Amino acid sequence: MKRLQGKRAFVTGAGRGIGKAIAMGLAEAGAEVAIADIDPETAEAAAREIPNATSIVVDVSDRKAVFEAIDGYAANGGLHILVPNAVYFNYAPLVDMPEDVVDRMLDIGLKGTFWAVAAATPHIAKSGGGSIITLSSIAVSIAIPRAAVYTSIKGAIDAFTRQQAIELAPLGIRVNALAPGTVPTPGVATIADEAALERRKALSPFNRLVQADEIADGAVFLASEEARSITGITLKIDAAQTISGPR
């Protein structure tokens, strides 16, 4: 039997990049998956590629919309796994960061995570428990120029993950975070050129970047019974970028 057979998952920002890879990994492990994304074409295209998937259009910055989307999906068979992956990022010195950009980053990356967890919690509890997997970043552990807002959001998600792990444990819900290293995705391409990616690659003693399917492997593990005693952690999948000293 597949590791997640009979489970139902909801993944935000799942139309492309890491979110899509996680959705694919969960589906290949046997789960039914909701591909939630703000872009209907992207969501539908991903759902066509991923087995046993349904596309759902939702703006995670809209609390009411998030609750309606998760309530609607859970009503048709329950919910066991949540991955609030949606993010919006912009790198710039803080003094040059427009307020509307900061607000958008907070609304999607942080509040979007809050709303998804709040909406999913009663459904996962009703299904007998399950797993919530948030998305942190190695930016919390290493200083990245021009990334003060993004790093602060991911640091808050780390703290939120630990807090929810304690609060939701009595409901049978485990809450963990994934902290990817640099992953070459369409989103990363908007802030890092080839030279920047080569510098990130050089931080790893393996001399390589992390791939999106490796993040998906981590999500599948944390969602599975193999991780039944693991909660409140941030799992770094970074090819040792954060622990490697000068070489």
C-alpha cells in the first residue's frame, strides 16, 4: 500500500515550483490532493499532470476565501494533510521596499499560512488527526542580502510552527516546517540570475542545488506515519548550505 493511501491533502501555491512538486509527491504516495492556486490556468494545468488531483482557485490573503475553499474540499471526504506553501517575495533593501509590497508579502506568506491552518485544523481533527507542513527557509539560518522582509516572515513561520505543534497535539495533529535550500524554480529565477545560483551552489559541499522533488520527499515523510512522533521541528533540506564553513 502507498504511504498516504486514503489521505486527502490541501496544498496552497501548488500550481508551480515547490508547491507543485509537493502536491505531486503526495499524490504519488497515494493521497488525493487539492491544487490550490490564485491562477486558475496554472492550477488546472497542474491538476491535469498530477494523479487524483483537483484544482481550486483561492487567494490565500483573503481569509473568507481560504475558509470557503478548505471547508468545501473537506466536506467531500475529509482532510488529513495541509501544506500552506503559497508565498510572494521581493528582495530589496528595507529602505527601498514599498509598503504595498511588504503588505502583500505578509498577507500571502504569513497571514495566508495563518488562515489555512485555522481553516484546516477542525477538519483534520475530525478526520482523526494528521499533519500540517509549513514552509520555512534556510534564510532564517543564514543572512541573505536584501531579504530582510522575506527572512522575517519565514522566521515567524518557524515560531508559529512550534507554537501550533504544542496547541494541536491534543487533537492528533502534528505540525512541522520544511526549510528548503536554494531550489531552481520559476519564482527563484525572478530574484537570482545564473551567477547568483552558482554562488548558492558553491555554499554546498556537494556543490549542487536542492531540487524541488527533494522537498516533496520531505513533505511525504512528514505527512506519513513514519513521522508519527515528530512534531514542532523545522527540517532543513539544503544540501548542507547552512552548516558548511569556508572551503
